[in-house]
Amino acid sequence: MAQAHPAVAPAGGPGQRVGEAAEHRPLTRPVVAWAAGVTGLLAYNWWVLVLFKPGLMRSPNELFSNLEVSGQASATAMQHADVAAGLLILGAFLAAGAGSILNGRREWLAMVVFAIAGAVGGIFPETCGDEISAVCRSRELSFELPLQQYVHLAAGICEFGAITVALLFAWWRTRGTHTASGRVYRALLTGAVAAYPLIGLAYLIDRLGGVMEIVFFVGFTVMVMTQLCERTTCLRHVTSGSGRHLAATG
């Protein structure tokens, strides 16, 4: 009796094509995530340009959000940069996906909230400079300003809170590990423990608020980059592994 031999798909056959499609097509997700993320971070760090334009920021006590009050020089461009940054960073994390890191869904959700809050802050800028105007600050504390002012403040609180929660989840997930990302999260958390009391004091005494904001902007940028690096690397590993599995079983 003749022995039956298993059919072998010819080179370039359906099995190989399925494997190649599974391996290469999803690789566009990391590319999209990085393109959106890097562009978003460039927009997010528009504050760097302020340092090279003398007179735009009148005092180190002034907050960068005060520069976005409508009517100020370049305020509209800054507002648009905040909106673009929030939407692009949101797109980056949506492209990377919630499941791109094992046990990393909670920090992914927190980063999504961070991005949305940043965009909302740009859509609803402050109506007056509370850190450089005693009258504005008094009216703000008395809830005499337009609703837009308080939406901006709430968005800022959500932005800071969400990325801090993401950092806590990321630190907890990577505790005890010796990976580069784990070391970055530990360093960021140590910095946050020292910096939060300082920025709180700066807001209370109206001194060096702008300087402290720069510290946090840099820290937030590092957090976004580290998260994207982790998520796109894991996504590439999962994707290529799935492609090889489909090619073998197809």
C-alpha cells in the first residue's frame, strides 16, 4: 500500500503568504506609534522655544500656561501645539495598544487620560494669568472667572495626576527587575517624590513656578518615551512570533 505524504505548500503558497502578512502588516503599528509619539512630544515641548525668545516670559515665577492666555504674543500657536500634542500622543498609545505590555493595561489607560487632558487644556486655555496678576488670582480663588479657566485647571490636574498614576503602575510592574525601563521608572519616581513638594511650594508662594514646570515637562517626556519604547518593542516581538507560528501551522 502506498504511503501518503503530507502535502507541502509550494514556496510563496498560501501558508507562507499568511505568515508574511501576519509578520509584516502589524509592524506598521510601532511605526505609527513612534511617528505620532515623537511628533506629539515635539509639540508638547514648545516651551523650549520660549527660552530663546527674550521678553516672552517676563519672570521665572510665571507659568507657561499664562503665556497661552488669549491676546498674548504667540498664544494661539501655543494653544494649538498643546492640542496637537495631546491628540498625537493619544494616537501613539492607541496605535501601540493596551495589551502591548504584559500587565500594562492600567498604565496604558492612565497615559491615554494624560494625553486627552493635555488636549483639553489646549482647547480651553486660561482666561487670565493667575501667577502674574494678583487680581486674577483673587478672582480665580473666589470663582469669579469664566468656566473656561476652571476647565483648564481641572485638565492640568488630570494631566499631572494621570501620568503620575501611570508611573506608579509602571514602577510596581517593573520593581525588582534590572531592565533599562525599570531603572528609568525608579529614577522618575524618586524625582517625583522630591519634585512634587517643591512644585506645590512654588505654586503657594508664587515663586519659580515656571522653573519647576520645566522639570516636570522633561520628566513627562521621558515617561512617554519609555512607555512607547517598551510597548513598541514588545509589540514587535509578539508580532514576529505570531508570524512565525502562522507560517509553521499554515
